Amino acid sequence: MLKRKKISLKNIAFLIIIVILIIPQTRQPIQVFLHKGLALFSPSIISNEKQPSLVHYNWKLKDEQSVFNFEAIKGKVVLVNFWATWCPPCIAEMPSMQALYNDYKDHVAFVFVSNEDYTVINPFLNKNKYTFKVYNPLTKYPESFDVISIPRTFLIDKQGHIVIDKTGAANWNSDTVRKTIDNLLK
């Protein structure tokens, strides 16, 4: 006699999860939710002796109205974030970016960079009530950034040292990041 296998609750749950992740309408919200769990952690600060420096600031970007030369913010504390509207870890960390931007926009240069068209970017920003400006690159970014995946975020001090280099979602509104920025602004 052949033994019939019982369908276990674990197998059913596993199949449901697989199906949910295959369906595009449910995949992204689940991925964003999972990345929000990862975005609870602050990014790490690079020790002083290991901080790379920007060799040049020669980088042209554009917003919807004008061209922006990255050279214009040399000597300021800068946060550069490479992201996209379709990227779950990017979406997960954006609320913390907006909170940081709200408090530091008058003291820190925020450069949010996306390759997407503004017909995609603007509805995303409006829907989520994000108020920061987004730029499209016109020229290649400085070699020090070396962006392979997104989100990729850099915090740069007034001398051009990269103090934070984080790939993946993080909590940018953390006490650690705020204390670091406060110290850089002194």
C-alpha cells in the first residue's frame, strides 16, 4: 500500500507566500515592508583614517528647470542619495530621508539622484508628500561614488571626506546620523 502524504499547514503557507511574491501587485509592498525592518538601523560612520575623499566635484545634474553643478556645494556638508521609485529598499528609507531633510535642508546640501523621468518621479513624490528636489545626472558622477546598486547614500563633510557610505536601506533620521551631521556642521 502506498502512503498518502498529508498536506501540511507549512506547505500551504509556503505556497501562499510564493504566489504572493510572484504577483507584481503584492510583491513590491511586501518587499518594502521587509526593507523597512532593515531600515530601522543607522548607517555606520567610516573611521577618520579610512574616509575616502572626493577627488573632484565636477558633476553636472539637472532638475526640471535648470542645470546644477555639484561644484557649487563644495565646502558644504552634503548628502547624496541615488535611488529610484521602483526600488523597494529606496522606498523603505525615504520617510527617514524626508524627516532628515525637513530638519537639515537649510544647513546640508541634499542631492537626490534618479535616472527616471520626471513623469515617474513627480507622481511618486506627490503621492508620498516628499518635498526634496530630485536631479537627473547629465554627466558621470565622481569616481569616489562608484554606484553599483541602489539605494546608495553618501554623507560628505566640508572637506570632501566621505563620512558615511551606505548601500541599502537605512534609518537616516537616527540619533547617530543627526549627531554626525551636527558635528560636521560645527
